[in-house]
Amino acid sequence: MTEKIFLDYTQEDLDAEYNNGAKVKNCQDFFDSYASESRAVRSGTNCRLDVPYGSHPREKLDIFPASTYGKSPILIFIHGGYWKAFGKDDFSFVAMGFAPAGIAVVIIDYALIPDVRMDELVNQCRRAVSWTWKNAGTFGADRNRLFLAGHSAGGHLVGMLLATDWQRFDGLPTDVIKGGCGISGIYDLEPIRLCYLNDDLHLNHEEAARNSPIRMGPKCKARFLLAVGDQEGTEFLRQSSDMAATWRDRGVDATLKILPDSHHFSIVVQLGNPQDELTRAIQYLITKENL
């Protein structure tokens, strides 16, 4: 009998669940599209690029101010790549889904594993949030209306930021984050530790546990939207549905949204269009909070 290593998965089955590149045969086409669309956005819009928020060379962010007058809400976007690939420059296109709708967009970078351990990677994202809150006025935004969205590993990081004690971390208000959206996120790192990805990530049991937001209590009552594509596969659907249920039990307004006809790499494309379903759902998350 083949040994089960996590839930009802064998090693081969678990590896397959998290191998999104094998599931989506034309994934490179999506990666190329992300990059080309993002180059066009950076060259054709008003933006501030490569703003440092910390001392590490990768601790930089790009700011895309809202296309409307007055203080705007802020959406911080956190890219994915299994904590070891991609960067902010690949996701500038996200700004096009929100800046025209009056929402400033901040797209952050962070150091990739193995250059840093997971604990430090998470802390870098915390520093990016802190910098944005302290400097929102410099790009016409309202620091009291700060929201998050992240794709894949970025969804994990959204969960970790919602579970952060901001007063303890940097003296920020407990409710500094008003809401978040995890898109095809990973909230339990134990299967990551046990699958092929750990050949690069080198997570130990303790690191995986303390960086799994599903095991942590939320530190604020920010609404949490968990979006996942219907073509993602069993584990990604489980990750989002379990996270939504667990945090609802802990008092969070957590909503699971399954996007039709969407896989791991197509779902994030929606964020470049202000009229697409996922973009509108995040816009509503932001505007509903301020009604």
C-alpha cells in the first residue's frame, strides 16, 4: 500500500496538487502576458516606481495613484510565485482594475527564498504596510482606508498580515487593515512543507506552523474575501474553503468566492479589468467598508 503523507494524499498526489505549471500547459503564455501588460501600464500611466520601504534591495514598491480627486482608499497588492519567483514588475497591470475606479494601488516587492527565510519575508511585507500607512498622504490617499489583495503566495501573505499585531509590530492601529482578498491563496503551509516545493523553500515544521494563517487568530475584524478558481484543483479549493470556515468561527466576516472558468493563472488576469467579476468584488469590499 502506498503511504499517505497528508490527508488522503500520497507523495505523488500531493506534489501534483501543488504543481500548477503542470496543470496549466500554457502557463508561460500567462507569465509573458503579465510582464508585457505590466510594462505597458508603467510606461503609460502616472506612477512612482521603486520606492524603498526598507533596507533590503528588494524592499521596494510601486505607487499608482487613483485617477480621481480627493483622498482615495488604498489597495496593496502582493504577488505570488511560491515565495521564490516573480516580482512587482510582473503585476503592474493590476493597477488598471482599480486606479481608474478611484482606488490608489501599491504593488510591493519582497526578497525571495532562499535569499531570506519565510519569517523575514513576512516581516518585509509588514514593513511595506507600515510604510504605506505612514506615507499615504504623499500620494493623495487615505491611510485609514487601507486594503490588501494577494495572489497565490500573495494570498498567504494577506492572511499573515491580517493576523499581525500591528500595535506590537510598529505601533500602528490594530485595525490598520480594513479588509483583504486572498486569491488562490495558501493558508496552511504543512502540505507545502511536505511536497516537492520544499526542495527550494526548506521550511521546517516550526516555520510552517507559525507562518500558517489558518492556525493563527485574526487580530482585527477586517473582512476577508477568499477567491479561488473552479479549475484550481482539490487542494487549492480546500485551502480557501477551510480558511474561510476557520476564520468565520473566530469572528471574521470571511466569504468564499469560487470564480467560474478560472484556473490558477487566469484568475489574477481579471484584476487588470475594472469590470471583471473578481475586480468588482474587491471594489465592493473596499466601498462597502466605507458606506
